[in-house]
Amino acid sequence: MFTVSRRSASTAVMAGLLSLGLVACGGGTTKDSASSAAPAAPASSAPAKADPNAPIKEGLKLAFLPKQINNPYETIVDKAGIEAAAEFKGQAKEVGPSDASASSQVSYINTLTQQGHDAILIAANDANAVCGPLQQARAKGVKIISYDSDASKDCRDIFINQANSEEIGRSQVKLLSEMIGGKGEVAILSATANATNQNTWIEFMKDELGKPEYAGLKLVKVAYGDDDDQKSFQETQGLLQAYPDLKGIISPTTVGISAAARYISGSKYKGEVVLTGLGTPNQMRQFVKDGTVAKFALWNPKDLGYLASYAAAALASGQITGAEGEVLKAGRLGERTIGKDGEIILGPPFVFDKANIDQFDF
Ligand code: RAM
């Protein structure tokens, strides 16, 4: 649960806090909290047309398949999604690989399909590599929800995006540019080379960098830490050694930015090289406090999991089909309209800094 001092919070912060979900739920579940007590629900046979008044079926079986299970960000998202399923009397669990690779995800998709899940929620490590198995799942009536990192739009029913991809990409460049005075060499430390979300954001970053107001910035390298803490740490070291004039790094991954911050905080680059990106407040707190990082962004990962869970339930119950214009009823998050290509956006990204970071606990 967030604790917020209303008196000290600025209007902007309050707007952000609201979008980050002040009513976040507490409580805990185990990582794989699927109950084996309830009978398995048959694969759904949702009508082709949405019935907004259809009740949410009881006993729906949902499975979250994150990019990797040992990524703290994905853990927060999935745990919240699992907790949400209890609200509509469903059962949800998280399974997945320990490395962020698409081939590892494929075998999980096949197993979950065989187990008769009503919905698979996937943060895709590669938009296309998971497509065949997802299509096979859909042919058996399994609803497919991509969240965080999209699968190709032909092989999922809905994409729950954490924020507008263009806004994420462009705002990251703006943030870094402001902090380095619009001048100098910059680099990106990404996740895996095929990650749909990071690649989409990086495309928008490059486009933003092409604008005249960023003529003073030069992107020298995009490095990949594979959402592996050690590799991200080493890639940061490599970037700083290879580019001695580097002024700033954007790491649009919670794993990357925390590893990069750890490296920089103990190096001669602290105070010299600016780091920003996407991180969780709990992982970044010490680096904000010790002056390694001034500002970074994110959204509320708990809300992402919650929203994805409700989308899965609505799809599997026939309330929605994923078509543009349909309205998803998402519990405490209220109603969300499905946009183009079956995309639902959670909300705007929020910027964390020294002044507000202690108001967040995730
Ligand atoms: C990492 C993952 C995830 C991304 C966040 C910001 O945890 O790469 O996909 O959304 O960072």
C-alpha cells in the first residue's frame, strides 16, 4: 500500500500518484498460487460477438508467462495479476523460464495449452518466435493476452500496454537531454535484442533524437544486457570504457538500469555520467539517494498485472473479443476502451526523483 503525504505532494505528483493507483492492494500469494482443489474449467468457447453483460465465468484458469521468472518487475506484475484473479473467483499462476528467451517460452505455451488453461498471458521475448504455439493455443479456445511486451498482433487477442509506446520512447530522450544540457554522446542499455517493448521504445527514441532540438546529442551505441543483472553490469562497464566522452545512458529496463546504477555508483563515473531509464522505485531508491541517478520513470506494475488479469477474464467470458471500441470492465481500475490493434493502455509513465521516491513501495 502506498503511503502519501497529501500536504507535501505537488499537483503533478498527485496526478502521477493517481495514475499509479493509490488504491493498490496489499496481501501476498506464493509465486505459483494455482489451486489444485478446484475442478478444471473447460476451454472457453466465447461467442464471436462480444456480450458486455455476460458474467465473468467462475473458476477460470489463467497462466502468466513472463519474459523470465527472476525479473523483479515481472514478479510484481504477475503477483498482482494472480491476486486479481481471486477477485473474480478465478485461479492464476505464474510459470516461465529463468532466461528471457523466446525458445524457452515456447515449451511453456505448449504445456499450458495442453493443461486446458482458459487464458495465457505472455510478456513476449520475441514477437514472432512465440506466434505458432500461440496460434495453436487459440485454435483450442485459449485466449491470448500479451502484456508488457507484445506478441505479433495476429497471434494474440489483446495487448495490455503499460503506457503509450511512443510517449515512453520520446520522454526518455527528453529526460536525458534535460539532464545533460542537450549536448554529448549518449548510449542505450537495453534488454534482449528481440524484446518487442524495448525495440519499439528504442525506435521512438531514435526518431526523437532526429529532431533539431537534439542535434547536440549523438547516439553512439545500443548495448544489450539481456535483462541479466551481471551482463547488464558488464555492458555498462564496457560502454563507459569504450566511449570515454559518454555523457549519458538510457536504460529502458528495470534490470538494466539497476545494474548500470550499481556499476556507476561504485566507479569514477559517478557524478560524471548521467543515467536514466525505466526502473522500480525499490530497486532504484539507494541510487537516487546516493546521487547516482536523479530521475527515472515507470508506471505501476501492479496495475499492469491487475488490468491484464481482468482482460483475460473478460475475453474468456465473452464480455469482449478484443475488437477496437469494446469496453473492458477492469475492477478497481474502472473501464478501459480497446484501441487500435487490440491494444489497451494502462496510463502515462511517471517520473521518480529524490523528492517523491519515498512515497512509493514497489
Ligand atoms: C524490465 C523488462 C520489462 C520492462 C521493464 C521496464 O523489467 O524488460 O519488459 O517493461 O523492464
